[in-house]
Amino acid sequence: MQNPKILIVMGVMGSGKTTFGKTLAEHLGYDFLDADDFHSAANREKLTAGTALDDTDRAPWLQSLNATLLPYSNSTQGVVLACSALREAYREILLRGVEKFSQIIYLQIDHATAASRLRERNHFANPALLESQFATLEEPKDAITLPSHLSIAEAIDTYSQQQNQESILTKRRKEL
């Protein structure tokens, strides 16, 4: 895939989606969106109380995110969306209609590191949700995976290298 316009930065809470996503968006000159900003008040209350969202809670949120991403498929402007996107079904809803313009970036992190990061940050979602996030997580098959031990600069470099490698392979396939 060459120069995807829609990048989904996914992972469990504490994986660094917002921090990495903002930096990547700035690096690429893309817009940045945080999926947390799209939650309804009811969803935010549940998350603050430590209650995991179910698929009924998530459906309108995911559909709203998808509607926000759709215009980018016909734009010269790219976007980075930080979103947990823990299940394949959620990613399918997010990317409906924009699949060929998109790339998933998975921030892979172990439980202990995520828990440590959550103790150090101020976020509306209750850290007790980490267990359910790992239980829900379906690691993506077709993603650029970045391990949590990388610094933000290293993660940006690794993403760029992997994206360039994919672009070269895609070009070669087209030439054959």
C-alpha cells in the first residue's frame, strides 16, 4: 500500500495510541482524531465507573467514527485516528468504505507495562478496564506492529521503514 490516507493507531489502554498518533500525524502533516472524543456521555460514565462497553454501546460510536473517516477517502488530506479497535469486527466497521485507503498500526504492549503507564496518567477511563481490554483484544493480522519498548521517535522511524518496504513490494507486484 502506498501512502495510506487513513491510519488507525490501535491497542489496549495505556499502549500510547494518543501520544504516538499525535506525533505521527504531525510528522506526516495529517489530521489527528482521538476516538475517545467521540464517546457519548453514557459511554464515558460507564468507562469512568470501570464498566466495559458492550457491542451495543460501541456500535453508534464506531459508526460515527466511520462516518468521520469516509470523507478522507476522497481528500488529499490524511488522518490518524487513535482508537482501541480491539476486535476485528470493530476494525471492519471503522474501515467500511475506506479499506483501500487505510492502514492499521498496532501498538503491542504487555499487561505489566500498560498497567504501569495507566498508574501514571490522568484519563477518564478507569484503569480497572485493562483486564477486559486484554480479554477482548484480537491482534490484527494485516497491521504494522510496533512494540511498546520503542520510543516515540523509534516507533515513527519503524513505521516509516515498514511503510516504505510495503510500498516497494506493492510496486514490484504491479510490475510483475
